[in-house]
Amino acid sequence: MTAEPDVVVVGAGAAGLAAAQALRAGGAEVRVLEAAGRIGGRAFTDTTSLGLPWDHGCHWLHHAADNPFVPIADRLGFAYRRTEARADRPIYRGARRLDALEATAARAEVDAAFDAVRAAGENGEDIPAAAVLAARAGDPRWAALVRNWFALMSAQDPERISCVDYAAYADSDDNWPVTDGYGALIAASGADVPVTLACPVRRLDWSGPKVKVETDQGTLRARAVIVTVSTEVIAKGRLGFLPHLPAELMDAFAALPLGVAEKIALSFDRDVFGISTPLGVTALDAGMPERSPFNFQLLPGPRPAAIGHVAGQAGLDLLRAGPQAMADAALDALCAIFGADLRQRVRGHFNTAWVDEPYIGGAYSCALPGQAKARDLLYEPLAERIFFAGEAIHRTAFTTAHGAHLSGQAAAARVVALHPPAPV
């Protein structure tokens, strides 16, 4: 591998793999450097901890009608499932399943809150989503549910969500889970890309005619570099630049922090849910209605499992309490629904901790109030040599794997426009 490729891609997640594929298809010589010991970034399908595959990170093909990973999954033979209608997903308050009227009211309240925040954003009000929620006469029965859904979607609590940024997201109801694992799909889709693993990039020196890429395995020089690491990595100074990045760029990275969205996985030794197909369940706390709910994916089979989702400050508090506390909290919520005997059927548990991953630092990006223009700033190349890509840079599909993929392709196109490969 040459020490002076045309382009270096930093990071082998969905954005980096897509960028490398596009560049190589155009004839460029590319080196992809990945700090971790695997490819995929925030896409990772675990096949060992529970005895069945489950995604630590992205799992749903959001906006499936236009998601490029849908045809990729079809081509590679990966199974996905068109999800059930939301009305088919039960909501429990303690042991009691909400009746049809209550469940309809709860879902209508969440939708109305989403619509109000989106309307404020479309009106150019770059204010906290919490300000919009506080101003509307919402149904207090579902206040915790509303806050929980905002946190799940943005990885931040409403106080830290920009209405304008929220409104920019191209939403749809076609969100399909990848049965075989979204992480496995992304890894398979990028299997043709040569990647140097366990090779953290420490600094990018863009002071000369070529960019020097300083790593633990030596220094490369390239005409252009595509940086696909998370906003958190750059904002926290884990990737250095010489000269330093301009202040407005550093401010933009800081304005798009990665929030908290973690998973708690529990496996069981026999059928404990009485279901034949995967099911989403929301568990509200009967004794403390203000407590953040749990959202579960229930997975049937000979070794059934429950994947609990927590997000925002409530998710961070639970993570900091430790793995056993996370498992206990999830199990308490499930036992309230399915009975205390469930405790005797637990085979094991595992939780994610994305916020503690040194080369990632969180779940997905969310613009802070007043900072919705930050994504546009990161779209532009630095000195026509350093380009940024990733979910945070996509203007309408941020937070998603397909947004990262499209962002990587767009960055590659910008590189080729400014640095066409030399004719062979």
C-alpha cells in the first residue's frame, strides 16, 4: 500500500465505506484508516453475547422507500421486515395494557407534539423543542411518553433539540428493522473495501500542498482527505489538526453533539412472551408516571430476547448506574407486564455504552437550539483538501446510517470534482 494515495478516508463506518467505494469506482487510489478493530462504526451486529444476532446501533431502515440500503439488502440477501402499524404496538402502564381509546389518545398526543415542534422549526424558530412543548396545552397523562419519544429520535432531551433542525429531518413511517442485522448488512456491503484496522489517525497536517495523515502506523500524504469520524471526536480534540480548525468549524462540531441512545438486551431460556413475530412494546411506570418509559423489541424464538431502549438524560443516568442496574431496571419493567416469574428465566444480559466508546462518543447528532445551521458549515471542504462526511453532515437524513452512506458518496463526488484521478 502506497504512502501517498490520492485520497485517505478516515473512518470505516457507513460514510467512510461509501466514500471509498465511490472513489475506487472512479479510479482513485484510496486508503481507508479505521481506529477500531472492525468496520461499521455505529453499525454493529452482535452474534455472540445473547446467542442470537442483535444490533448495538442502527437497526431500522428509516425512510425505507428511499433508503439505498434496501436494494443493497435485496442484492446481498439480507432479510428485513415491514413493521407493524403503530396501533398494533401495545402500551402498558404497569401490568395494565392501555385500552384502544387510551392508546389512541397517547399516540395522538405524541404526534401532536411532534407536529408542533416541526411547525415551529418550519417557521424558522430555532428554539428548544421544550419551549414549544411547554407552550402547548398537552395531555399531562402522556408527558413522559412525549419526552421519551423525542429523546429516542434525537438522542437528546427536548431542552437540547433545535426545532429548525428537527423539522429538517425527512421523516416517514416506513421504518423497517433488518432481521439479519443492520450492522451485518453494512459490513457486508463494504466487504470489498480494503481497510487498515486498529489504526487511529492522530493528526491531519494541512499546512502544505498535500495533507499529512499522522497515524500510529506511520504518516501518509494525500491530495485530499475525507474525515468521517463523529462530531464528538473532533469537538473533544481526539483528532488533531495543524493548523487548528477555524473557530467557526470547531463551533459547528460542538453544536452537533452526539446524544445518548443505549440498549439493554436480556435473553431468556424459554418462551416468555407468547409471541410468534417480533413485537414493539412501550412500558410506562404505574407508580411514577413521570419516570421515563422503556421501549422494548421483543424477539421470539427458542432463545427469546428483549431489547430495551433508553435515551437522553434518563438513559445516561441509567448507564452510569452500571450494567446490573440497567438490567434490573429493564427487567422490572418487563416483570410488571409479564409477571415476576420472568426473573427466573433470564439467561444473560448485555448493554451498550456508545457514549464511552473513545472513537465514537455517543449515539447520533442533534443540533442544539440556535445552531441549526451547523450542518451546512460542515458540508463545505476545508482548503479544498479536507472534506467531512457522516450522518451529522447530511441535511435531511442525519441520525441515520443511510444519511451517512449518502453523505460519504457526496463527499467523494466533491473530491473527484476538485481532484480528478490522474489518467492511467
